Amino acid sequence: MFEILVNRELAPGIKLLEVKSPDITKKVKPGQFIVLRINEKGERIPLTVADKHPERGSLDIIYQEVGKTTRELGCLGKGEFLLDLVGPLGKPGEIAKYGTIILIGGGVGIATLFPYIKAFKKAGNKIISILGARTKELFFLEKEIENLSDEFYITTDDGSYGKKGFVTDLLKDLTEKKIDLVLAVGPLVMMKAVRQITKPLKILTWVSLNTIMLDGTGMCGSCRVTVGDEVKFACVDGPEFQADKVDFDELIFRNQRFSKEEAISLNIYNEKCGNKRCPKN
Amino acid sequence: MSKELVRKSMPQRKAKERIGDFQEVNLGYTEEQAILEAKRCLQCKKPLCIKGCPVEIDIPKMIEYIAKGDFIGAIKNAKEKNALPAICGRVCPQETQCEKLCILKHKGQPVAIGNLERFIADWEASHTTNSKEYNNKEQSEPNRGAKGIKIAVIGSGPAGLTCAADLARMGYEVTIFESLSEPGGVLRYGIPPFRLSRGVVDREIEYIKNLGVDIKVNMLIGQIKSLNNLFAEDYKSIFIGTGAGLPRFMNIPGENLNNVYSANEFLTRINLMKAFKFPEYDTPIACGKKVAAIGAGNVAIDSARCALRLGAQEVSIIYRRSEQEMPARDEEILHAKEEGVKLFLLTLPVEYYSDEKGCVKKARCIKMELGEPDGSGRRRPIPIENSDFEMDIDTVVVAIGQSPNPLLLHSTPELKVAKYGNLVVDEESLETGIKGVFAGGDIISGAATVIEAMGAGKRAASSIDNFLAKK
């Protein structure tokens, strides 16, 4: 059992869960994730680790309440427990001094980006951050990221904050300078669009892929993704991959594998809770 | 055939009834049936059956007790060598092991050793589990932790459980580290409840815990702790029993389409996560009406029979060789046929086609013929030219085998790995390249049987004892 220390809203539908696990906290590195299960009837879901607190032996997990499980997670409060938490999973990102790095975070992907930004900064890189979301109120961690960045940009689809448009619009302008690495984390369509820009320019580009997982330890192949000529398992070979060879279209289909069942689950849950996000916290 | 040569058949539920749920197919012997079956044993002076048992149960002795009606005596006898008798009695391929060597086989039918083993284990459970006194007195070990030496066992499948049980009985303090949320490994995520009920798995694991073994779940060794971390935590020896968890695919076009599963994924969703109870349980499974399981081992048969129970209308096994070469247990093949699973033999899928939503809708297959025997001794399948045909299917389960789980091996470069991903160990002692680290089960052999893994776990336990005695 894993004790919840904090579970608070960062933005509408986006929450930060701080959960105690001294063993995972000791080992986890940027880019790695955990798999959790709330209770005996729950499903296992992978979530990236946004931060860690060695002094408290705890991890920060930032998640969006989109499906039944994340909604249920959002209703848990301080002092309650998760039944299962396993990690750290996946390969850590390759943190080194590359030079100038553009880090792009879309939506809840910003959470995954945060530990990378800290580590890349510490390794002596020049940090250019681009954060994008639909609208102003959906941003979180933007002050923390701005403080770590040498250049910092915001885009919103509706123009309510920063520049109106997509992260890729900004990326085009920024790639006129010499860029040594791009790391993009966000919706698959966003990462695919980033790749469209950086590939012709031959800029080394990494993406962190969110896939459907079950065990998260390389046993089931639920998370398989085609990278070049090879089939990789995102849970153990990734989640970070070089963008140029990733078959995004296949993965977009694969991520809809259980959309019908997910809708059934969510509907039943909504009926029970009156279609509202948990007001707690 | 004279009366004593007729083997008592295993009572089982009717096919129509059993495909409506995930309850056990076999019902087990009654006391009377068990005694009659036990009386068929010739009590050979030089029993061959024991040689066929990887954990060397004293089978004639066990049967003698049953014939006398002393079921407690029989189970105690079996448990001296086998910590998981209720499991082995259900899932061992007896026809290629103990029963294959039974003298009665030459005259007709061998003694139903597996059925008898199952009977005594279940008898013990139904007559004693409610009695705490019995559990404490009969099942716990007097020398629990007496040696005061800590040993780590990685993986709680058949190899790890057996190794841990033997070491605990020797007086070691054993901790098992399991990466999933519940212990049992393949017994939990792989073998479906209609072959091995979860109550039986729980019961046998409870027995091992009663021996003093501590089981820590959600611990993925290699990621959360390295082998060096474990040594630093004062574990004096380590057993690796991480199994063959890496699913193999055929690498043919369309294999990443939706509704194409590895058997591991399909079975784990159902068995471990209880997707068959969706939406009461949250884990989903999408299983269509026309399902093909690729392969012919127990895992393929299990997948096909699970699909039937999820409501599939047409379920096929597609196998590139003939029925004779099917590696599954005879009983499973028989049960699958009774339940309506169709066999497409001498057939190989070569491509899957997609519908507009990215789901599989069709397979293209080719017909095969058998040539000369290959390295495995089985006749090699050869494609027949221009034999392509198409099959409508909406769900595929790829069950062509699993490779050793690479995760721990990758994170521990000192461990030597052979060509097919198997961990290299000393053949005698099962010690790896790292001193004090032993391994056994599918991680060294590639996917094999529960009982072979248990045999390796036993051997490793004795090697660990020798290793620590020398220190």
C-alpha cells in the first residue's frame, strides 16, 4: 500500500499526486514512469514521474482526469492509499551536454518535460522551452520551467496566453538558429508535427511516447510501436525514442484499441458520480 | 480389458456448460474413485515413475497411502518433495513424465498419478484449511529462519516458489521479490482459472508463506534494486527465477493491428486483471467473434479456450505442423476440441489485413506439408506453393512462444546471456557468472513446463545450501 501525501488540482482536470515510495524515489530518473493500480478491481495505468522528494521519500505524478481510472484517482485524498505502485519503469533519458536544446511540452506532457529540463539545465545546456495548451487556464509548472529556461515561450490554441497557434509554429522560427537537440512530449499528433519540422532539418529529435500498457515490464507487448524496421516495446525500450523513425500513425490507431470499453467504463462511473469531477482537494 | 486395467476417468463438467464461465473443467476424484485408482498401482520394486518426475516425488509410496485411505499420509509424503501438489496435479504433462514410464502403460492405461496428486492436495484443503490448528501444527516449519541467513528469490513463479520453499525448510530466511501485484508468476497471469482455479493458487502460496517465506510484490528487481543492492542489504545468495516473459511475434505484415494480441497480453488481461469481469473490473479486453490463436502449445490452447469463454463464436487454432506435433498436453487438446475449438493444421499465417479502424479483419495463410525432421526432432513444415487462402478473423492471439525475460539481464551486464536470450548457468550447480547468484526455470531453459521449472528451483536450493555451507 502506498500512502498519498498530496492530491491537488493544478489546472482544471489536471492534478498533482504526491505518493510515498522511498525505494522508487531513490532510483527514479528523468523520463521514467510508474504503473499504478488504485484498488483490487482497478486497472494498471502508466504515468510519468514529474518530480521526486528524497527527503520525504515521495514522488510527484501529474495526470489528467480523462478516463474512469484517472477520475477515480482524482477523488482520493491525503492519507488514502494506492494498492499497487511499481517502478521506476522504462529507460531513463540520456542526460548530457548537447548544447542548445529545445524542449516542447504539450498539455499534460509538460509534466514529463519538467524533470528533463531540470537535468538538462544542470548538465550545462542552453534551454529553450516551448509550452503549449488549448487555453490559458490549462497551464501548470510554467513559472518553474520559465525560471530554468534561457528562452521561454507559450502558445495557446485560442490565443488566451502567449502566442496564438501551435508549438510547431514557434518551433519553425526557432530552428533558424543552431539547435543540437529537440525533445517533445505531448499528444501524438503534436509530436508527429514536431518531427515533420525537424526531420528535413536533420535535427536530432527525441519524443517520449505514451502508449497503452498493462504490466509495464516488457511482458505483454501492449505498448508495441514500430520504429524504423523494428517493433519496440515502449515500456522497456522507451518510452523515449528518436522521432524520425517512429510510426506515429500506427500508434495513433493502437492508442484507440479500447476506446469503446473506455467509454463504457467512464459512462458507468459518470452515472454514479453525477458526471462531475471530484470536488475534493 | 480386465477391471483393474481400466483407469478411473476424471469427472468433468460438460463442454456446453463450462464454456459459459471460467470455473474449473475437471472436478476431481471422489474418495472412492481415488482409492480404486490407487489400487491399480503395481507397487513396482524398481519404480520408473519417480524417474519421470522432475521433483522426484515418491509416487508409489504416495499411492500406497491413498490405497489404504490414509490421505494425510499421502499428502505429507508428496509435500516432502513438492510444495505445489494441487497445482502439479492439474497442470503437469503427466503423459510425458511419470505416467509415460508407468509399467501399466504397456498393458493399457497408466495409473492416473496426476489425478491422484490433485485428489490428495484438494482433500487436505477441504478437510483441514478451516482448522487453524492444523495449519499451524502440520504446515509451519519448526526451524523457520533458524540459520539466520537471508536469501533473495527473484520471481514468484513455479521456480521461485519451489526454491524458496526448500530453502525455508532448511532454515533460511527467504524473501521473494515479485514485480506484479500478486505472487504466482505464470500460475497467476498465464494459466486460466478453468484449468487452475485461483483458490488453488492462493492456497499453495499460503502454504509457502506458512513455511516462513516473505513475499514482496510490486518489486521489479533490476529497476528498483540491483543485485548489488540486494547483496548490500545482507542477502547472502540470490536465486533468479524471472521466467520467459518476453512474447515472440512472427514479424509479419499487420501484426501490430488492433485486436492482434500476444498471448501474454491476452491471458494477463483475463487471468491476472480479470478482464472477463469487465466493467466490474476496470481492465478491458476487446475480443471479437472470430478468433484465431496462432501456435499449438498449452498457451495457444488456453488463449483459444479463453476466447470461447469471452463469447467468441468461431475459435481456431492455426498451427504450421500436424496434430501429432502439437506440444500442448493431450488433455487440453481434447478439452479444446470438446468445447468447439477448430484446428487449422499445416497452416501458416503470413499477413493480416486491416479494416478502416486499424483492426484486423482477415488473415492470409498458406498451407504447409511436413518434410524431414528438424533440430527439434519434429518434421519440418514446408510451404506449399500457391496455396494461399484468406480467412475472416477479427481477433488474433499470437502464441508461438516466449523468450526469457531480458529486463534483469540487461540491467546486470555481468550475467552472461546465450543466443536466444537464455541466462547462462553452470549445468550442475545452476550458478550464474556471478558468485552466489543462481538461476533456474524458463529464464535458463526458455519456455518449458511448470514442473521442470520447479525441478530447477529445487536443484538451485540445494546448490545455494552447499554454497553457503562452504562459506
